[in-house]
Amino acid sequence: MRNMVILIALLTFSCELIPGRVNPKSPPLPEPIKLEFTYQNSITLSGWVRFMNHSTGIEKFEWNFGFQDQDGKDVISNAGAPKIRFPYNGTYYVTLSGEAKNGNSLSIRELVIVNNY
């Protein structure tokens, strides 16, 4: 009888240890939430910079490129991975803000060096 109890216990616990099996009662893992980007100065077009967005879990984006247009308004974009022409060589603080699917807001600010004029 004792051997049967041990065998039943082993069978019960072994179902959880089989690789690739998912417990149907487990909730899905949440998607990680992060804001991250890189950029690249164009080699052929003066002033143009391409931004590569490596964010995850974000639904809405807003980029602020750290300079103003002729009317004095901040130059912004809501594109996921924008291309933008900066007015001249220099350093700019680019801010990427995002809203996650769960409603949380995140923001990062990175220094971007434009050197292709």
C-alpha cells in the first residue's frame, strides 16, 4: 500500500515537471514594459537622423526631439520609429514617452549627437 501511495504521489508531481507542458490554470505572463531606442545619422542626407525603437509593451509613443520649429513649437512625432531632420550639427536631448497597454506612462531622455552636415 505504501508503494502505491508513493507511485501516485510521483505521478501527480511528475505532470508539473514535464518540459513544454503548461499548467492551464496559470495566467499568461505579462509582456515586459520598457522604453528603449537607438539612432543613426544618415550618411547621404545632411541633418537626417533615423530612430530605431526597441520598446516593448508600449501602445502610444511621443518623441520630442529637443528643438523648436520656426514658430517656436517643440518638434514632436507620434511615429513608432521616426526619421527627422535636425536644423544643424550639435547635441540634442531627445525624449521618448510612451503609454503601456496597462495605462502606465514611461519616459526616457537620451543625448543624441547630430554630426552629418
